[in-house]
Amino acid sequence: MLRRGLNRLFGGDERRVDSRTVYVGHQPCPSTQAFVPPKFCDNRIVSSKYTVWNFLPKNLFEQFRRIANFYFLIIFLVQVIVDTPTSPVTSGLPLFFVITVTAIKQGYEDWLRHKADNEVNNYPVNVLENGRRTQKESKKIKVGDIVEVLEDETFPCDLILLGSSRDDDTCFVTTASLDGESNHKTHYTVPDLESDLEVLNATIECEQPQPDLYKFVGRMHIHKDGQEPAVRSLGPENLLLKGATLKNTRVVYGVAVYTGMETKMALNYQGKSQKRSVVEKSINGFLLVYLCILLSKALVCTTLKYVWQNQRGQDEPWYNQKTQKEKEANMFLKMFTDFLSFMVLFNFIIPVSMYVTVEMQKFLGSFFITWDRDFYDREIQEGALVNTSDLNEELGQVEYVFTDKTGTLTQNNMEFIECSIDGFQYKYQDSRTELDGFCVTDGPVSKLQQKAGREKEELFLRALCLCHTVQVKEAGQGVGFADQVDGVDVASAVEQRGFIASSPDEVALVKGAMKYGFTFLGLESKSMKILNRNNKIEKYELLHVLNFDPVRRRMSVIVRSPDGETLLFCKGADSSIFPRVRQEEVERIRMHVERNATEGYRTLCVAYKRLTDEVFARVDAELREARLALQDREERLVAVYNQVEKGMNLIGATAVEDRLQEEAAETMEALQSAGIKVWVLTGDKMETAKSTCYACRLFQRSTELLELTVRTLEEGGRKRGERLHELLLDYHKRAVQDAPPPKGGVTRTWSSAAQEYGFIIDGTTLSLLLNASSDVVSSNYRSLFLQICQNCTAVLCCRMAPLQKAQIVKMVKNSKGNPITLSIGDGANDVSMILEAHVGIGIKGKEGRQAVRNSDYAIPKLKHLKKLLLAHGHLYYVRIAHLVQYFFYKNLCFILPQFLYQFFCGYSQQPLYDAAYLTMYNICFTSMPILAYSLLEQHICIEILLENATLYREVAKNAMLRWGPFLCWTLLGIFQGLLFFFGVHCLFGNSALQDNGQVFGNWSFGTIVFTILVFTVTLKLALDTRHWTWINHFVIWGSLAFYVFFSFFWGGIIWPFLKQQRLYFVFANMLSSVSAWLVIILLILLSLLPDILWAVLRKPRGPHAQQKKSAGQSNAGGPQSFSKPLLMRTLSDESNTVL
Amino acid sequence: VMASGYSAKEEDGHHSGALGPAGGAAVRSRKPDNTAFKQQRLPAWQPILTAGTVLPAFFIIGLLFIPIGIGLYVTSNNIRELQIDYTGTESSSPCFACSQNYSWNMTTPCVCSVSFSLDQPFESNVFMYYGLSNFYQNHRRYVKSRDDSQLNGNLNSLKEPSKECEPYRTNDGKPIAPCGAIANSLFNDTLALYYNDPNGTETQIQLVKRGIAWWTDKHVKFRNPVGDDSNLTAIFQGTAKPVNWQKPVYELDSDPENNGFINEDLIVWMRTAALPTFRKLYRIIEKNSSTSPTLPRGNYTLKITYNYPVRSFEGRKRMILSTISWMGGKNPFLGIAYITVGSICFFLGVVLLIIHHKYGSRSSSADLTH
């Protein structure tokens, strides 16, 4: 739908003019001057990215396009080219590792794609060539080939259906693999074709390939000897898409129009746009800071080096002569290489391993969502699904939740509740006893104790039976259980008969009519059969279906009754029906409709119109003409529809109940107390949506509703624009100016003193608001609107078209402060907002799988959102934030001593640590504990997070990755770095540190600093760990032990491949010195002192106190605390005010 | 140190179905496994740092560190150390003449002597160090200018030293052994110590030159090359001496166990110092009897064969006599640091105690008020 809208917006017209001509069966047509076989691509599908030949260069190119990898490549190259203090291995090895692992992973994935491609490309297909059936490999199909497809086979390319084995020239397909909708769709052969395809001489003119699955415009010219070519229009109903599967039909023949990469499936096969999380932006910000630190360090060192060298005898003392090459080198070139050398020396401050660890953390961490049994739904037998692991932490940052209503807040499990015919209410009670007593059943609210006439009743029921696109699933023709699981056609087989429809409302209505005695038997060769109350079969000839679309919000059928009357039945939303019927009829029904809507039912109005023969003939001609149009076909069709659906007679209205999802109210309440603003975006009517909001406790009784809808706009009787302006200002005054500043207190108070506001807006008003006369006014309105909305606890947007949903999300997303948005929905109409929001969540609901496919995360039920955000999101955020800060911190205090050392070694780029330590620090010694932490940490355990939704606010607004905490971490890193270096420096005032008088050298110095460093950063993490599982113990103590073991090992052997045995027995000698031990212990303790103090002195925060509290509580009455969170909150509020 | 609550969370009572072949297809549904790990329910220890738990730790650290610090400080103070700067840049200095008339190819060594007196006797073994200042042994160009493989006795490296040794790699086309800037700049002053008896006689004090290098360096890392001939001179045939050396490497010492690459003076020098001001162990004066001190109170003369030029880079040369304790040489830093940290901890402990005592009663409700 989004795409359709976009096409309309961005004038895809130029492309549509550009059409292709297909010669059916490659037969030259007589009329054209010369037969030039057009060139189209073959039917080979290439989803793989690489071939054997281009894998290496292409993959490397793609990997080095990432800024981080590129940076490390540059560092590596500098090390190779320039004489640098550390060998290229130190940065080359990690980089090589990262690149290789990624390349192997991508290569493997591509190999799988190659395999799948080959399977598809080599699939044998029957092609009719000159009347003979030959078998070809799928990849050899050319445009124009006539292809034979058998039942349960998938179509090898996009085909125009020419012939079917079914009598009614139709075939059934499922498009489960394309859009996930597993219902059977009917496709039609091109009308009035010869059955003998060999002699068929035709050309097809159709638009160039485009990705919209539901759109196709074409025209077929059939040439017969000596006659003017006959023209047939082709639409999506004639097009069989590659990837769809033929069902319930023995065999079909079709001509290939789009092949290979030009098929709609291939055009739709493209990666979704990458969403980047806020954390990543923070990382990039910090990275920039560290890059500046790095550059300034290198600059400072280079400058000082040259200042120092200018002193007498320092540049080249007799004991340390330069080589000939160094003497001859250009001064400026030397300065530059010195600068690069310093860069290389300090480059560890930006570690490769952070990227690896972050990626691993995200990838592995996302498994916890899929593994969570709380997300498992018994009904659909599935758990949660993670489509991207990039956004895990974003789940902990959500400020706005945009939710769809139908299927998300509600179950989308429709049940026919009541109807109103001609102003009389009929409530269906029990079918068994009063099947015949429809007439007698009394509506308690009806004004008059009088019934509509039998005639009206039957007309209404017939309308329900006829005006839909439901298919009857023939009993016995096993569709298989698997299809039903998907939820589209759960309609239980009443009388061994199931109904299949794309919308559950329609099934509910048809079933409702069945309860009242009118049974829809099915569509057979263009005639709909109805079993009426007298068990007689009525046959209606289906002349036209005026399809439903969300803009018109109604659909119609034109049928010819058995009496020969031509009737138009229309059903749709009240707002779209009422203006099109006679007004005196409206009033009688409106009351019922509104009452039903306030009770949370979905209402539809049903109208009909008798068409005279002349009128019908005109309409018929117009419709056919519009359908044949190659350009603007849809617009023209809609125009005709709108013209026909006028002046109708309202017969009645229906009410269908859509029950709330399990725990919908609790979930919404939890989200609200977590400080998340919930907006409901629905296509439904206002009253229905409002009542759902009340039911979900999004609106409380005390909530003051600010309504900005067509109704309120028209109240004043003035122009809408003026009224809109006035209302906006008024609401703004009430909700924003008069309200106490929302961030005044520590948290939002829940006491009754503060008035809560709810805001309601509808689609019409929204578009009025957004498309105001001038840009200035529009942006002014927009900001007013946003400000009002931000001060409301809940916002309801009803009557939204899918694109408007996305518009709203976009508007909020781009508003001040760039809040994190989350969209949750289950249907195709939510896809646009799911794609638009920072985090898109799909519900594995009943309306197909479109939403799930386009989402970032999919969950079976709405109630799972609570745990997903409050527990998983919160934890992921805390974990990754800590991970990022810790990484920067540990590399800062790693590199700072090395920087300080330059001041004592003549700015000669002498590394403080051995190359092995430089390389291994981030890879082995300190990486595993933080990875384990970032996967397992629960600073507050899950149960408490779920019980106290307010805890979510503690991490709101990227709390742990803002500049404040970053500064704290950086200062800690600087403090520790200084301490490590100068502590050991003081110790080395006398380097005789052993009891045998022998002295330590520079490598001992570095090793002592490094030992303190490794222990300090690991123990610092240990201090931060609140959740010690055996894995944490193992990894933390294990990596310390590994460090000690490695140091012994590394220093214990004369390594033949090393040029210098720098560390030979350095570590062991260090341990034999008591002074070294003492200084190590002292400095570790002193470095950790600020942390310990901080942990003790910071104001004791809620979680721990609550932890204890709730521990006591859960013993007493665990479930109670769950069911009455509101009460608890008010209680704690009171204590709040008392103290 | 930490208050700990060991909360082993219990797993859900029921296991995921009957895990057996019978349950087969049904159990292998997409329902996630009910393992503690996958459900993030691993039993965990959840330590919480609070004032109450950290307080005793602070006091313990304080009470532990202050005595240690005092012990260290006293130990350091008990170490006798004497430093004599003999650079000779000042005209009053006895080595002034030597330092001024310096040239590399001097035939007669310049000898100067410095007299000093010890006010207190040096007990036990006394260690003699030489100290250099403003000498950048840790300069990168210098640090890497060595060939460990050559020093380890590798014959190939002996003939073909590593490129890192440039510009001290070859001399007149012959490979230098030992190559590199470090070896080339070997400290070559000779220090001799004389005790001036009150009766006027001057007795030379026995200086031991073994045991000044790390054992592993002496026995594993540094090795003389082994050839057909056991004679070192023959093995080093075809190599050149480092340009600034007066003697080739095989003539460093008469003792075959201290000659060539395993000469301990060379080994000590090859362990590059961490900072530009450093000391290196030169000789050991061993305790000779249990009754008399190693270096009794009195006057001494230090005779220096002045070979090593430091004036060009404004360096200083020192001779250091020091006794050694279990913690090494004299360094008050550790003692002071321990006393300081101990005091800080103790002080913090007191402050925290006051805070805890004063506000502790309300700390449980603190989270509600704020």
C-alpha cells in the first residue's frame, strides 16, 4: 500500500508509458510490420551476491567500506609501510581474524543462496513449443514461452493465465511464500480465448516490470486471420506470480511475461533498509571523541619530540646513532611518519575487538528472545522471532509505542453480535432454539416494539450473503491442516464448510447471515448460490465486484437477481456509506451504529441500490473501459465506483465484536507506567477505537479527552480551518501551558492532582492539519499538535490510512529530541508504520504474515510486548551501554600509560608493553568477562523489572550513554591510567627491586603496569557485576588465570620466531620481587577505591530496596501484586507525599 | 566485603514434556527448551555493596596497610645507601680533567679517584651500582638495536646480524659481535674501591663480578657460540668488535665463564633500563665475616678508569653503594604509599561510619523520599 502510494506520489507514470510487448508462443503477428523478437533477460534467478571469482575482491571491498574496518586497514598499512613501534602483526592479526570470520560467514550464506538458486533454476518445466510439449530447465524459459504448470507446483516465472483445467476458467493459487497469505486466491484466464493454444496468435502489451505484487496492467491483442485484432484487458487477476503455488487445479497454461530477475518476486527480493540503533550513534560519537584524543596525543607527542630533539645532544647522542637512511630523510616527511607512528602506537585506544564484541553480543543476545518460553504461544505453536539483532538495545529506549488496534489490541477474532435493520435492533441469541424466530427476537433498545418487515430483513441478509469476496472451502478438498494454522481461515467448518477470506470481518458477516438462515454456498461460474431460509437455492449472477480499498472504505457487488433485477449491494464504514444514502434513512440507523461503536464493536453499514437496465449498461461499459485502460486504471476505476455508489438505500448495520487481546489492558498500563506514551493508530471508527482505549485502560474515567475530529470541527458551524486553529490553541493552552511541567518532579506523579489528558484525532483532520494552506501555518500546527500530544498520556488516531500511520510515526520520530518510536501491528496495513518506526514489531496474527516479514521482531501476542520491552529491552540496553562504556574505559587506561611513557623515553614511540600484550589485551585478557557480562547481566532481576514498570524510566533517554556517564568513565580511565603509570614510575625510582640486588629493565616496568591494568579492569567489571552466574565466575577468574598462565608461558621459552626475547622470564622475575607484589596490590586497590566509594555513597536506588521488599511480598501474595499494580502505585504515592 | 544473597532461582517445575523418543515429533515443536541458561534463570550470586559491608573492609585495609607501610618505611630507612657523582663537569671535581680530555682512541686510560667517608658501617652484602642520568636506554631506536639470536649463540646471526642493528651492524665489511647500539655503548668505566685504613694503608676491597645478572639471562638467554674450536677467539674469528669498544668481546674477562656473550657486565647492560635515569648492578661486595661489617666506618677512595663519555648529552655518572633488604634497594615510596592508602581507607571508614550512623536509620526510606 505504501508502495502504491509512493508510485502515485512520485509519478511512476513515465515508466508505465514504457511498456513491453510479448509475442505469445513467439508467433509473429501478421499486423506488425516486422517481427523483431524482443530481448528480455532469461529466467535465471540470481539471489547470490558473489561468484567464485569475484568473492574475494567484492567481499573485501564491502567489508572495508565499513568505517571501522577501513580505519584498521589504514593503521595496518601504516604499520607495514612506515617504521612503526609495533609490528604490523599486532593490528593485522585481529583485523585479519575479523575479516576472515565475516568473510567465511558471508561466503557460507552465499553458498546456501547459490544452492537454492540452482535448485530453482534447474527445476524442470514443461514448455509448449510449436504444439509439442518439451521439457526445459526453468532458467531457460524465455518471455513469450507457453508454460504448463501442474497442481502444487510453483510458477517458474510471472505468467499470464491462458488456460486452466477447471471448467470455469479459473485457477486457485496461494501466495504463502510471497506475502504469507495462505488463503486461496482465484485467478482468471484471459476471457474468450480459443482453447487451442497452438493456433493462438496474440501479443501482450504490458507495463515494464515493477515490484508491486498486487498491481498489473496489460492488454492482449488477439489476431485472427483477416480480422481486426480483438483486445482483452489484463489485470492482476490474470497474472500468476513466480513463487506462488497452484492449488485445486490440475493444470494451467500461461505465457511468460516477466522472467528471471524481472519477476515481481525477484524485484521484491531486496534487503530491508538498515535501521541503526541509538547506541550505535552514541558509539560513533564516543569514537569521534577518542579519535580526537588519539590525534591530539599523536600531535602533542610529535611536537614535543621535535622540541626535545632540538636540545643539545638529545637527537643523536653518540650511543644511539641514526642509520644512514634516517639521516637523509626529509625533515617534514620524518615528522609525518613520526606522527603516523604515534598514531599506530596509540591506536589501541579504538579497539577492533569492540566491534566484534558488540556484534557478537547482539547476535548471541538476540537468542534469549527466541529462547524465551514466555513468548511461546500454544495456539500458533510459535515463539518470538528476531529478524534483526541490531536493535536489541533499542527495545529498552522506547518512548512512543504506536499500536494498531485490530488484531493487536484486539484479537481480530470476529463474532457477529447484532444487526440493525431499518432502525430495529436484532440481537442474535441462540441459534438452536430460535433459528426460525429471527423475526421474534426483540432488541431491547429499539424505539418501537415493532419489527422491520420480512422483506427488509431478507434483503439485508441477502446483502450480507452477496456483498463480499469470501470463498467457500469445499469440504473434503483437503487444504491441509498447515494452512489453517496460519490463522487466515480458522473459520471452523460449519456443515463441513469453511470460509476463506482476506478479512475476518467478512467471514463473520457471512457466518452471521448463516445463523439467520441464509447460507452462502459458493461462487460457481460467475453465479453466487444462496441457500435461503426456505432451503431453496437462489442464484445470483455476479456482474461486478467493486473492490474494497482502505481509502474508499467500502466495497460493492453488482448482481443480477433470479428475478432479473440488477442490484448493487454495498457495505462499508458508516462514514463512507452515510453520505451516499438518503439522509432520512440515516438517522434511524445512526443511533445504533454509534451505540455499538461505543461498546467497542466494529460496525458496518449495508446499503443497496436497484440499477435500471440503462444505468447498468452505462456502468458496465464504463467499468469495462476503465479496466482496459493502461494508464491510471485505478483512478479511473475509483471514479466509476464512486459514481455508481451514490443515492443508495440504507438497509441496516452490523456489529461485530472483536475481543481484546489477552492482558491487553495490563500491558498498556505497564507501558504507560514505564513512561512510554501509547498512541493507537487505527483505521477503525472513532467510537469503536475510543471504547477499545477505555477497555485497555489507555483512557481512564478521569482522563480528559481532547478531541480533534471532523465532528468537533463542524460543531462551531464555521470554516474547518478556523475551527481547527481555535481548537488547537485551546487544547495547547489546556494541556501544555496550564499543565505543570512534566519533568518537574523526579518522576511523573500519579496522584490525582495532575489532570491526565487523552487526545483524539481522525484521519481527515490530520490531513487538514498537515496540509494546511501555507508552510508556516502547517509547521506551526504541527508543533502545536506535537506539543499537545507529548503532554497527553494516550493519543488515539482513528480513521487512518496506512500511509497516514507512517506519517504520524515519522512526524514523532523527527520531532524534538528524536524520541525512539516503536510500532506494533499485525496486518499489511501496518507495514508502513512498522518500517517507519525505529523498532517495528509484528504480531503473528490473523491477517497474513506481511507485518511479521517486515518487522524487526515478531511476537505471538500483544501481551508479550511487556516483557520484550520492560525486561529484555531494559537488560539489553544496560548490557550494551555498559559494554560500550567499559570498552572505551579499558582502552583508555590501557593506552594512557603508554602515552605517558613517551615523556620518559625521548618521544621515541617506544611501546611500554610487549607486542604480545598489546595484541592480546583486547582479544584474550579482557574480552571474555565483558562479553559474558553483556550477555548475562541482570542488574535487576527479570521478575522485578516486570513488576515495577517504572524502573524502565531509569534508562530512558539513553541515560547510560549520554555525555555525563561517558565523562565519568573517561575520568575513571584517566585516573587509573595515571595511577598505574606514576605508581610504577615511583617504584622504579630505584630499579633494584629484588632481594639479590639485581635490577629491572623497561620490559619489567611495562609488565608490572600491564599486570595491574589487567587485574584492575577485570576486577572493576567484577565490581559492576550484579548477577554472578557460574559463567561469570568462570570467565572472570578464568581470564585472570589465563593471563598469569600466558605470561609464564610466553616468558618461559626462547621463541625461535621472535626477533627479540624481550619478555624472557620477565614475568617470573617480577613475581619473585616482593616490592612488585606490594605495588600491584596497592595500585589495584587504590584504582578500585573510587568505584567502591561510588557504589556505597550514591544514593541508594530503588531496585535494591524494592528487591528486598518484593522478595517479602512475593512470599505473601505474588499474584496480587500483579493484578493490582494500580493500587500499589497509589499506595507508594501516598508514602511519597508523607515522607 | 560484600553482602551477598545467594538466590538460586528455581526452574519451572515441569520439564518440557516427556523428553523421549515417544514424545518425538510433538515435543520437537518450536517451543523453546526450558533450560536455566536459555530462560536466563541460571542460579546467581547477587552481591550488593552497601556501606554496612564496605565499612569493615575499609577498617581492615586501613589496619593492615598502615603497619605494612610503617614496616616498609622502616626497612627502607634502614638500608644504607651512598651515591657519589663522579661525572666531573665541575672544575672542582677530581674527574674534571678526565671528562674534559676525552677521546675514544685514547691509548692511556685516564684515571681519577674520589675520596669519601662512611659515617656508618654497611652490614651484610653491599651492592655497588653505577648510575647514569639523562641516558635514554629506553629510546626506541636504541632498544631495538640488538640481535638476541646472535647473543644466544646462533652462528648464522653471528656472521649475519639482524638488520635491527644498523648502523652498528658491520664494520669494514665484517659483522660486529655483539652488534647493535646497546652493546656498542657498553658501560666501560672501571670502578675500584679502596679502604683507607686509619694507619695510612690502602687496601683494595674485593669486588665480586658474578651474580649481578639474572640467572636465566646468564644461563639461557645469553650463550656463546659453539664452534669446532672451544677457543672463543677462534669462534669470533671474522667478526669485528663494536666500534666504541677497546677490546673484542672474547677478551672481556679472563674467566671463561664470564667471557664473551655471557659476560655479566654485558648482560646487565643489555637489559635496557625503563627510565632515562637508572642504575645498574656493577659489583657485589660480599660479607666476609659474621663479626665485622662488610664496609666499616671510615675513609674510602673510589678509583675510576674514566672511559665513558656523558658530557655530550649532559648526562651524569654515579657510583652507588647500597645494602639490600627483602624489598630490594632503598625506596621510601612504597612505605609512604602504603601508609597513605591505609590512612585514607581508615579515614573513609570513619567518615562512612559517621554517615552510616547518622543517616543509616533513614537509609531504608531514602529511596522513597527521593
